[in-house]
Amino acid sequence: RGNPGASRSSAENWRLQGTAMLTYGREFNGMHRVDAVAVFETQKQIGNSFSASSGGLQFPALGFYNLPLASSYQVGSGFSKETILSYLGRINYAFRDKYLLSIAVRRDGSSKFRAGNKYSTFPTLGIGYNIGKEDFIRDLNVFHSLKIRASWGKTGSQAVRPYATLSTYNTNAPVAFNNSGVTSGIQLGNPGNPNLKWETTDQFDIGIESSFLNGRLSFEFDYFKKNTHDLLLNQALPEYVGGGTLTQNVGEVENKGFELSVRGIIVDSKDWNWTSNFNISRVKNRILSLGGIADRIGQGTGVGAGMSITNEFMLIPGQS
């Protein structure tokens, strides 16, 4: 009855990761402590897919085993591959367990970007002061522990499709070369951007940790500020240039806020214990720039429960 059809598809994804790590630790004169680590890491992801479907089966009882005998059929396949190569070095130093220093450098290379933009370096620096171990703090008989810390660092993102630097083509597209009718052809899909590079985030954080009553009551407060630039965004293109989207590094976004957490051990006995935690945070996001490519960029679709293709969100400089 009707137009019997059948389909079959398969997908295979592989993720391979190799990590080599070298660590070193030593204490000098009972006052200095040094810990170091070096890491070499590789990651590879491979995806394969295949699908076949048909309509108008000659022998419906055979299902997808007789797809070639159907009146119409379609076959599709896909392949993707992406790799990351990483180097990491970190050194931690402590003097009398009161003055703390941490320095790290990470360098990542992604196959998603072309030569010249493939690698990027991300340094970090952190300092800490265990002021609670100073005699003048101990003499107060108030704190069980008290620590002040601050850090700055860079992180990167390569959250784009594996072949975003290459232009794509749509096959089997209906086109008309003359007035005789429509035929299948090839048309330009999403244009590639050979200048894509890592999205980079600079973050500064300052915080304080304290505890009281032999550690049964503890507080932790953090203030942070992040600036992300060279954002990896998809910009919709007008139909008169072929439509589709173009992935670009554009603009800058600022995120700042604070987080406060409180932890209390209410009951701690042999038979049972009771611990309570409280957390509150506030984050403010603001778009600083869109790189001058547009006054606003639409993101997402589906306004009206998916009934419209209108963008659900708009990125506007100066807005939160």
C-alpha cells in the first residue's frame, strides 16, 4: 500500500588520546618546596557515517535488503578527522608553606586551523599567601586558617567544525541552466575562512579562604573578570552572495562577577554527621565589540517554539 520505503544508516566515531607525563618534586633545607610537571599529549577524533534510503520498494517484505530494486533511492556518507597536539609545563614553589607561586605554560596545536594560526600559547601565573600561618594572625585566636590568592591566565578555544577553513559545496542541488527545466547541479555552500585562529580568554581572579572553629566553619570568596576576544562566531550571509554562514574571529566579550561559598559541619560524631553548604554567585556578561563587521549579529533560530526562522538572540555591542 502507498509508497513503501526503507532505510539504513551507521555511524562510527573513534577518539584516541596519548599522554606522557614527567614529574619532579624536592624539598630544600626544610623551607623550600619545588614541584614540576611536563606533559606531552596527542588527541585524534575520527568519524565515519553511511546512510541509504529508498522509496517504492518492489518487494517491501525484504525491507532494506532490496534497496536497489526500488523506484528511487538516495545514498550518503560522511567523514571527519581532527587532531590536537599539546605541550604543558608547570612549576609550583612554596616557601615555608606560606608564600606560594605557580607558573605554567601550555601550547596547543589544532588541525582545525591552517599553518600560521595552528598553534597558540597560553601562560598562567598564580600566587598565594598563607597569612594564617603568621604569628600575628595566630595570636588573634580567631582563624583556624586564612589564605589570600590571586591568579591570571589565558585559555583557548577551537570550537569550530573540523573543516571551517575550507569552502563547502552542496551536491545534487536543483538548478536551472535554461528554460528547459530543473536539473541537478553543484552550488557553493558555506564559504571557508583560511584566517581562522584560536579564540582566547584572559582571566583574572582574586580570592580569600578562611575557616573557624577548628575548621568546622569555612568561607571562600572569589572575584573574577574574563575578557574573551577573537570570538569564533558564525555570521549569516545574504542570499545574493550564496547564503550560508561564515565562521569568523570577531569581537570581544567581558564576564565578571563573584562567588561566595559557606560550609559548616553541624554535627560530627561517631554515629552520624551533618554538613551544610551554601553558595551564591553573580555574573554579568557584556559584549564589548563585534569587530566592526556589523551593528548586531543574530544567534540561534526557533522563535515561537520553532515556528519561525527569526534569530532568537542578538549580539549587540555594549549590551549585557
